[in-house]
Amino acid sequence: MSDQDPGRYRIIAREVPTFYFIGVTTGSSSIMKVFPSWARELGRPEVAMLGVDLKLHDEAEAYRQAVAQIKFDPNSLGALVTTHKIDLYEAARDMFDFLDLHAQTCGEVSCISKRDGALEGHAKDPITSGLTLDGILGEGYFAHTGGDVLCFGSGGAATAIALCFAGKSSAADRPRRFTLVDRSPERLDRLKRMLDRRHTDVAFDYFCNDDPERNDALMQQAPEGTLVINATGMGKDLPGSPITDRGLFPRNGIAWELNYRGEIYFLRQARSQRESRNVRGEDGWVYFLHGWTQVISQVFHIEISGELFDRLAAIAKEVSR
């Protein structure tokens, strides 16, 4: 049997239309409570949500099995992919009939959907991160503050954020310098090759490191107003924080924790310096909302923006209390 033959995989015929969430600890996500209410609001109350928990950097066959279930089962509508976006793309990209430009550029899939029987893969993070950053920073943030960006982690989310900043049309919305830190030299090299192909005036620096004290030093060297991002998964999929409790955030800066659940220790570290260093801490709740609504929009083939997005955000807040 070929890899594209459904007989090669364990396909379960779902009795109801099913939307998948491919992650690590999906059962603890707020989406499990939120999705049924959103589905009713969107006129699709019959659609069920099902979590698929895979190990970090799982075997290629596990990713291919998850994709095959959606590809070959008529009632499997699509999926949001978190944590595994790059690994799933590398393991199963040949199984897709269409990959959008962001997926090909970023080398990741965060959204799996179907259209006229064809399996489509999309990378929504560049859109999601852009919408979220616009809300966090406002217009002209870097021109007003002179801050840089320091990002711990160089996976799918960090890649999307870097591409988002590199592509900003206004120089006032682009940082002078964007520093990426990761323990994986392969991931840093991959991202460097990708960014080297971009025509941008943003200076990208890359540090291979997993020592929290060295990360503290990088924060100390950053100018005032710098945006510091935790894109490592630490605090949700992994314990701890990329910095120590002694680390000092840049004065008058912003700390963005991409997670909204788990121990989110990085965010607590930042908020402990709200008074002493005027640090603003932002969690990943709005990022979560944009991420999910962008994928649901693609899978359900409807537009979610403006008043409808606000309505879904209000529902999520109420249901998650």
C-alpha cells in the first residue's frame, strides 16, 4: 500500500461532524468548554470537538495518522494544530492537496481544512500574531519607544512573529533589532535561512542557548521599551521559564507570554516588576481567540471578524469563568 492509500491507516468513521485539536495537553484547554457554544453561535451545533494528544516531536507516523484521519474520513472536517505545526508539516506535507503560501514559507501547518474534497494546509500564525500584536503595541510602537524584540523560542509561533515584523509596511512598526534565542541550533538555522530571504531592515540575531542566566543577561542588554516574548512553550507544555527570578525585564517594556493557561511562570515574573520597572505583562488569551477563530473560519468556510469576533470573544470569556 502507498502512503496515500487510506487502507494503510487506522481510519475511524466518525458518526458526527468532527473538528480536531492536535496538541499536547488538549483536555485542559479552554477551547473544550468554549467550542460547543461557538458552534451553536455559528449555526453548526452538530459539530463535535475532539482532542488528539501527541508527544513533543513525536514519530512521523503519528503525524501522518492524524492527517490521514481528517483526509479520509468524510465526517472529519479539519483541525487546529498547536505545538506540532513544524513537525506535522515535515512529516506529512505530501499528504496535502494544497498548502498556502504562509505554510510553504514558514514550513508549518496550523490549520487543516477541506474544500471540494481536497485537503488543505494553512499557516495562520502570521495572521494571528499580526492581529494580536496590533492590539498589544498599537501604531508606531518602536518609533515611540526605541525598543527591540527579544524572543525566547524559535518554533512556529516565533517564526510567524518574526515574519510579521519583517513584513510591516511602516518603519515605525518594525523593531531595529529582533533577537531569537533557542536551544536547538537546527531550528535557529532553519529560521535564519528563511529570514535571510526576506528584504527587510530589521536586524536579526540568533543565540543558541538554554541557560536561563544567559537569557537574563540578554534582557539586561536590551534597550528600554523592548518587547520580550516567551515562545518556548515553557509554562504550558514544559515546566518553568526561560529566565530566572533574578532576571530584570527592560524598563518600560512589554512581556508577552504566548500561553494563557498552565503555570505561566514567565508572566508572573514580569508582573512582579510592574511597579519597579514599569513592565506590562500580556498573556496569550487574545492570541488564543484570534488563533481559533482564524482556523474555525477556514474549516467552516465563513468569515469571522468585527462584530462576530467580538461576540465569540464575549462568549469565550463567559464560558471560561
